[in-house]
Amino acid sequence: MKSIGFDFFATKEDLMSGIQAFEADHRVQYVLWGLFESPTFERYSSATEIPGLGRSIYGHRGEKCFLVIPQDAELCIEAVPQRDGSTRYSVDLMNNFFGFAFKPGGVHEDRFIIDGSVGTRTGSQESINLCKDFIRKLRRGFTRIQSYYVGPQALRLMDEGYRLTPSIQTPESLDLRRP
């Protein structure tokens, strides 16, 4: 199964030019990924509508993830029975193989930048092509440091002492640093 991925550190400002370039070429929707009590989901027709884009609430990479799918695609939802007899509703990539995952990461407490990622592993050529174009447009102007790409504002904040890390609990010795 083919997969592609892209890991980055970025602020909202770093993300916006690439996302807007992508959205100029592709009509997509961003659907909050997860397991929910209701089959009604948080979804946005543009990343500019996502509340708190580029901000990390909890300070770790396990925060909001969005499924990015074509605007006209039908969202496939899986009903998942629970032990207590209730039902939860799942939105994920495996049921929507034509999309890709987008975890924006972002600034936390004005002293950390939590990493973000974009990727797919469905093997779907449609998913791979859409994801590749998102990555290509997003990383313009980013600087590669080790296995990450760092946005221009995130790079300035790094130089000012911000920690670039997957979690505020991660030891500082594991933070991303310039070579």
C-alpha cells in the first residue's frame, strides 16, 4: 500500500498561503476526524473557517485532526456499537480512502510550537494526488531541518527561544534544533 507524509512546524500564518493556493485549485472540505456520539460532524469548506487553526490547545500532537476530502465527495461514516449499548460514529481515512489526514499543530502558550502532519496511507491514487498537491503547496517557503519542514514564522520563533516539539512533556533535549 502506497503512503506519503509530511511533518512540519508552522504557525497559522505559515500555513495559510499554501492552504489558500491549494484551495484555489481544489474544492475540498475539512471534517473533524474521530469517534462521536452523533452523526453530525464539525466540517468546514475552507481551512480559514477552522477555529483556532495554528494553535495547540493541549500542547501535544494528539489534538485535532481533519479528514480532507473533495467537496462533492460523500462522507462515509461508520456506526460503531459500544459495550453500553450506545452507538458512536466514526470519521476516518480508512472509510474515506479518497481523502487525506491533516493535523495542523501550532503555537501553544506562546513558547512552544507543536508539530503537525499531512499524509495518507490508503493506497488510493486520488488520495495520493490530492495529498501530494497539498504538501507541495504547503511547504513552499519552508526550511528543511532534519526530517521536518519549518515555516518562516516558526523558524523566527525558534530563533527567539520557542521550543519546536511534539509535546510540552517531551524533554528539551529532543526538541528540533538547527544543525
